[in-house]
Amino acid sequence: MKVLIQRVKRASVEVDSKMVSQIGKGILAFVGVEKGDTSENVEKAVRKVVNLRIFPDEEGKMNRSLLDVNGEMLVVSQFTLCGDCKKGTRPSFDNSAPPDIANSLYEEFAKGVNNNGIRVGTGVFGAMMDVSLINDGPVTFHISC
């Protein structure tokens, strides 16, 4: 499982020019599910993302987690995170999990974040989405679990 997170002031997702979800201060998480990923990968990713200390404390140091700042999370499925660009000029998506498994684990990730008391918004699995964000920093991390 690959998760690309960005600290945001706000973020939103539109599908077919209709607002699907939006959040305020928090994390925009792009989630890519790979072949072989399981609920264990999801649990590890959720634990890592909600506890990662990427928000500033009173001294401006990254010392607070999403839980500490009562932030929100927008979770967007993104199979292209699993793309392999090592050979040639066309990415290979052979490492991406089949859609039914990927959707199930994507939903499990969003539910796991919500179970930590964090307000969660989601995109639409498999849809063409317009994702908007105001990056805070910018602060971006790639997490593999």
C-alpha cells in the first residue's frame, strides 16, 4: 500500500462538476493499493498517517499529529501511485491490486481513519476526479506499508 499525504489548509473533490467531499485543515491522502496488500497493510498505514507528527507546535516545529490538531482527512483512491516507471516511457500498472480488492481496502482505510475520531471525506473510487487543495507548507510525504 502506498499513501501520498499532503498537509492542507483545505481540500475538495468534484466528480462531473459536483462537489463530492471537502475538508478544512488536515491531510489529503492519495491511496494506492498494490497486489498482495491486506488489512494488515491498511492498519499500519492508518496508524502511521493519523499519528505522523507533521503539524507545527507553538514553536513552529513539526511535533503534532492529525489527532493532536483535530484535523480532517480527505481520502482519494489513486492507482497510479502503484505505477512502475522504471522501463520505457509508459508506466506499468501490473502492481496495482484488482479493482474489487483495491476498493475494499481503500474503504477500509477511510473507515480506519474515521474510527480514530477523525472526520473523513472521500473521493469516488474509479471516477475521474477534480481534486483541489491549498497546500500547507508545502508538506508532502510518501508512505509505503
